[in-house]
Amino acid sequence: MARFCVQLSSGISRNIPLAFGEGNVEIESRKSAIASSVSNSRILILGGTGRVGGSTALALSSFCPDARVIVGGRNREKAARMVSKLGDKSEFVYIDINDSRSVEEALNDVDLVVHTAGPFQRAESCTVLEAAIRTKTAYLDVCDDTSYAWRAKSYMKRAVEANVPAITTGGIYPGVSNVMAAELVRAIKNQGKGEPQKLRFYYYTAGSGGAGPTILSTSFLLLGEEVVAYKKGEEIKLRPYSGMLNIDFGIGIGKKDVFLLNLPEVRSGHEMLGVPSVSARFGTSPFFWNWGMVAMTYLLRPETLRDRTKVGELVRLFDPLVRAVDRIAGEKVSMRVDLESSDGKTRTGIFSHRRLSESVGISTAAFALAILEGATQPGVWFPEEAGGIAVDARETLLSRASKGTINFVMNKAPWMVATDPKEIGFGIY
């Protein structure tokens, strides 16, 4: 079984100046070279029959056709269809992620486990991560829950002692958004533009983004959580789905309304990147879905929205309607990361894709490859930490993750990414 002594791939051949003063250059989306040592790796994807896990499996197969992608789950019928898509080197393994013995047995002969079996909200333990540490298997999850992410982080010492590299919150958002934030922080510091002061994450998904019931469950569960944000170093708590802003996500998306949500990259961005003020907002379309989300925070008790069983009943009720509206709304996804420095200037990154489920899969696959190539140190890390994705590996990860994007720019002034910049006086504003 391959272990993690392989050298980091040299990545793409041309230099993409993400953080070194020439950040106005758009990043071309294309596949980076894969280290030959990674080609025969065995990668287990838990939740591999779902939208996120399935798209991750397909992306990994595309990036690295020689890798052995193992689909882990409980639905044999769905798994058979996925394995047929992936080809001869793929296989199915029945796994119940709530059964630690089942998980541990499945990990005994794999190089990396990718945990996509959400939602992660209200999960009481890190069963998969614990099994990964016991079997000395590299680990990646697409967690989007603050409590779960920091519970995973508490396993840092055990992971280091076991020589296991692990990343939590390694999808598109959180995940790629964290790496974008880290690069913007690095750009400001390297260019002598003052100190980072305000970090703002903005996310938009049309309808459910084609990601199915999981993202619906996640959204409803987050409505039951008080929003944690940071203002000048102080933690503040706010009402979920409040604080609406109209944000320009650039070409292909335009301006969208976004609302406060409790997301893990807020705390990790504050603590790991040292930014005093951090917040995250999310919005969807059509517009009445946002109204509905606001209404739910008033009409339903927080205890109801924090109950996974009751939220599951709500998802079953709304899912057919959401799927019907998705056919009209589309599946576009976009994120915008703004970082303001102490000199009053803001630098921006934007990442937009036509399909959320596809983009999540590509982004997660990019993290998986980075781990297998040795970009992650032993321990449990957030994506923005240098121990999670080495600084010199970020460019390669972002290039891979940007495959198929309709708009991906880094380290630009806000007016340069506007959908319709206005000319005032002698310049553009």
C-alpha cells in the first residue's frame, strides 16, 4: 500500500501569479500533471453513491485514470451504476459509516478515504477519522459544519503520532474558498499592502445546485444555528439568514442577495489566518427560496431545525418541489472572497461553475490528489493552513479545482470583477 513519501508534483508548467503582485491574470482552468507515484493509489469514497461522492469519484477517474476508486455505501443498485461508469478499476464495498468496525475493515487496504456522506450537522462523533487514524490511512472530508470540523481538529495529536495526513472541510465551500482566502492574505502581506482586516465569504447556488437532498438538509440544519462572526477580533452572534447584502458575483452570475449563515471557514479563517473580522453569507434562487428560508427562522423553533429527524421529514416534503424548480433555476454555483487590508484596499477572488455537484466533485478530487502527492503534513488541518495544503501546492490545487469554471479570477480589485463596471470621472469604479 502506497504511503505518503511521494514528492509533490511540479504542477502546471506555466506560472500563475496568484499572490505576487501580478494577480490580475486570470487562472486558466486545466488539468495539472499527476505524480506517477499516485497513479495506482486506492481511494475509498464514502457516500460514493450520492451526488457529491459520485461526482468526486468521476472527477478522480478523469484526473487519474489508473487510480483504483472504491465506491463505499449501502445502496448496491446505485453503486453498480456508478462502478459501471468508472470502469474496470472500480469496485463497490458495503459500508455503514456508523459502524466503526465496518469502516475500519474497509480502510485496511486503501491509501486515502474521502468522506462525503453528509450531512455533517449534529453528527456526534468522527467515526471515519478515528478509523483512519487507527489504520494509518490518509483522510479527507467535505464537512460544512463548524462543530464537526473543530471536533475533527481535536484529533491533531493522534493523527501526528500515527503519521496520518488529514484535511477537514475540503470541498468547494468550505475548501477551495479557504485556499483562495489564504492566497489573498499571502498576497497582501507579500505586496506590503498592510495587514488583513476584513475577510468576507459570499456564496450563491441556483436552486439546490443539483446536489439533491443533502444540500437541502444542510441548509435547513444551518437555519437552526446561531451565526458566529468576528468583528475586530471579537466573536459576535447573529440571527441566521439575516444581514442581507446584494453581491456582484461577476460574469455568468451577476448580482445576488446573500444572507448570514454559520459556516466553519469563518472561525478557521479568523484563527488560522489571523484576520480580525470574518463573516460568511449564502443565497439561492429563485428569490422566493430566500424568503422561505427567512420565514423558516421565524416560523419554526430552533430546536426543530436542529433535529435531524424532523429536518429529514421537511426535506422529504420539499424535495420534489425543489427538484421541479431546479429544472427552471439551473444549477450554477459561485463564490466570492473579499479581503480588505489596513490600507483600506480590497482584493477579490471569484470562482463560478455551471453545476454545483460537478464542481464539488472536481474540487474534492483536487484536495484528494494534493494529499496523495504529499502536500499535506501528518495531523488534522483546515485547507488554509500550510500543513493542510502546502503553500507551493496551492497553485496546482486551484488550477485543478477550476476545471470547467465559467469565471475564475484571483487577487483583483473589486471593480475589475464587476458585472457592469461604471466609468466615473477619469477611471472605472
